[in-house]
Amino acid sequence: MGKYNNLFRNIIAPPKRITFLVTNKCNIECDFCCFACNPRNNSFINVDDVKYFIRKAMTEFNIKYVVFSGGEPFLHNRIHELISYATKNGLGTRIVSNGFWGAAINLEDVVSTLKSSGLTELNISAGYFHQKYIPFDTSIKAALYASERGIRTLITLENKKNQPVKLKDYIIELKKIGKKYNKDYKELILTNTLAIPNNKYNEAYNSEFVQEMTLCDDLFQGLTVNFDGSLKVCCGIKNQVNNIWKTKSRSMKQFYKRITSEHLLQSIYSFGPKITLKKLIKGFFPFNHPCEFCEQIMKNISKFELIEKFSEKDFVDILRIAKEIHH
Ligand code: SF4
Ligand code: SF4
């Protein structure tokens, strides 16, 4: 199988980005938070670890992009230093936040500091579950101010079954808020990840502007470093996936070699989580998000003897599809 794994590794593109989950602390406690972040958590990533992994990822994988997520990354008191470090190394940066800082009296200064640290992209989560804690006006205000300063700004609007807010209603709201602060709302990019309340999958609502996601856009395309300094297989929302494939070792190359040799992960990459699950277990799974399928796979992982379940043709197909994805 060594030869097959080398073939697979040579086909797929090396990781282009590194994601840091800089803390497990959050100022709020969304019902659906899959990382179980909350104000009581208090772990923060070590700044020297971040710098070390950025350097490593640049030399070993030629990465181009650094993502800072959490928890709420703005609670890390050296987040600007980390953004600046990546910028000075010629990398693009993205930060994923709930936008609570839109309420700051000195919002202009907050955004100026962000801009001068070199931040390229801001993702604000402001959907149903976030609005329970942070007024929509506040998150959108943060987004509008950042966007005006030339930071590419994307707003994620997760939704909930039975309480759907239509895209057109969001746009009406954005218009109003834009007018209130005299900012151009049209620059904002709207997107939606599906809300997946912990253990309440049936409540997830597939809103009109969500495409069904069949492939994972993170696995093998990025590497993730947890707030405790461990390397994780993906920035996926399901910890179970990462509990199996995570390491405290600091060798990214070795870690990458190990995870790209896992047939289950190869299958998730090429066939996607949904088809992989179907190949392994019979049944109907009413999930909407790829990470949910992964979670189900991982829950049953001890039952799988993947090599036995997969035919020769499956392995040929994995290589073929991986090639297609790459080109
Ligand atoms: S804002 Fe994000 S990190 Fe914080 S509790 Fe909500 S989902 Fe979790
Ligand atoms: S779909 Fe699976 S592999 Fe991809 S990010 Fe989600 S949990 Fe990770």
C-alpha cells in the first residue's frame, strides 16, 4: 500500500493554508457551537508556537494563507501581532469572528489597527444562533466598517429550521444598517453555513442560499493547529474527527504523511464524506453538512475494516477522482 499512498500524495495539491484555533474562549456561548467554546474556557495558543508553525508551513508546504479562528480570536491579546507576523512574511490572512467588537466606541480605531496589521479578509458569523447574544446591528456594523477600509468581508448567516430568515429579508436589514452608519452594504459578501446545533441535527435548516456540500474543502488543503499546540487533520467542526487524527509532534511533514496515508481520509477527500459513509454503513442519514457525515463515520470507526470493505475499484476511483479534483 506504500506505493499507492505515495501515488495519492503526489496527486493531491499540498496544503495552501494553515488555520490556528487561537483559543477555546468565547465571549458568548452559541447553542450550536461544536467546539463547545464559552466565556469560562481560558486556553490560548502560544504565540511562539504560531510563529514556529507559520515558518514551518511556509518552508515545508509553501502555504499562502493563514486563518485565525477560535473561539473568538479577538480575545487573544496578541492577535494583531500574529496577523502582522503573517503579513510580514508575505501571507494573506483571514480572521473568523462574531463581530462583538462592532459595539466599540472607538470602532474606527479598532478597524484601523486591523488594517495596519495587514488583515486581508474578515469573516463575521452573524446568523440565527449568534443573534441570540450579539445584536445583528453590532456584527454588521463591524463588517461595514472593515469593508469600508478595504478588508474583504464575508458574513456567514447560519439559519435554523422552522425559523428561517430569507436572504431577501437579510438584505433589507443590511440596507437599513448600511444607511444608519452611512456605509455601503453592497460590498459585503453573504454566505451561509448550515447551523448544526449540538446533537440537534434535525433542527438544521437548509436555507435557500446553501448549496448541498458534497466534498470537504478543508481536508488536506489546509493544516490546523489547535489552541493547545496540537496538529489536527482539519478545521472541521467535529472534534471527533480530530481526536483520532491529532498529534503533539511538531513535524508537519510527518503528520501530513500520516494523514494522507489513511484510506478513510483518502476516501473522504475523493468521494466526499457522504458517499464514504454510504459505502461503509447502510442507512439513511438526514444530514446537510459534510462534517455531520464525518462525525457519523468516526462514531463507527471501530466497526470499519476499511481495506476489507473497499474494493480494488474503490482505490482506483479514489486516485482518479483525486486527480480530477486537483486539475
Ligand atoms: S461565536 Fe463561534 S466560537 Fe463563539 S460560541 Fe458562537 S459558534 Fe462558538
Ligand atoms: S467534512 Fe470531515 S474532514 Fe472535512 S472539515 Fe468536516 S469533519 Fe473535517
